[in-house]
Amino acid sequence: MNHPQPTDDPSGRHWLQLLAVAAAALVLGSVASTAAMLLAGWRYAPEREFTVAVFMQPDADAGQRAAVQRTLGTLPAVDGVRVETREQAYEKLRQRVSGDPTQMEGIEAATMPESLHLTTVGRDFDCGPLPSIRKMAGVDRIRVVMRPESGRPGAELGC
């Protein structure tokens, strides 16, 4: 006499097949979405280093400089806000143009601006806080530079 075979697979092979199909769909979906993003122009943006320099007006006082320093301190910085005195700026310029001393004619430490500097790292730079700093008493101008690295050129940002 023939006994009917049960329709349930007691070995669980049916569940293994479903799991294999789900895993294959997951991998295929990941590959397809990555390919679509690359074809659409997406590229990994590495983190870059940005330097912010706030140059003070010649007649700016210590209170104005301290206020700017506090405000700059709210930005994310690698190593905090650094103050560059007139003497430090003069020495830096003197070293930079050491090959042509005529460029230093008429320049004295007293004519150099004091400045505040910070370095930040990110995929891009948010210029949003800078207009309020630019309007502060004693501020002459602000300069933001994306530093060159790993074969990528640097640039001055127009914030």
C-alpha cells in the first residue's frame, strides 16, 4: 500500500531557499543603489582643512579683539582660536619675502594688523556665522582658505 507523502518539508529546505533569495535581493539592491548614486554624480567628499583669519582694524582695542575671539570660539576648531600679534605678523611676512627685501620697504610691525585664526575640518565650510563676525566692532576683513592636500588644490572661499 502506498502512503501519501507529507507536503511539509521537515528538513527546513524551504526556509533556507527563502533566506538565500532574501540575501541575494539585499546584495543586488545594495549594488544597484550604489551604481545609481555613482551614475547620478555622487562622489565621496573627503574631509578638508579650512583656516579662518579675522584681521582686526589698526585701531581695534583689546575689548573688541576679546569679543571677536569669544565669538570665533563658538565655531568648531581643531586647536582653538590663536591670536597673531602685529610683531608675529611682521616676522611671518619678513620670512615669506626674505628673497626680496625690497618688499619690506616701508613696512613696520606697527603697520601690520593683529589677527585671530582658527582651523576647522569638514567636508565643507559653513559661512553662516561669518557675516555677524564681519559686522563686529574692530573687524577689518575675514579670509577663509581651504588648504591644499593629497593632490587637491586649495582655494580661498568667498564667504
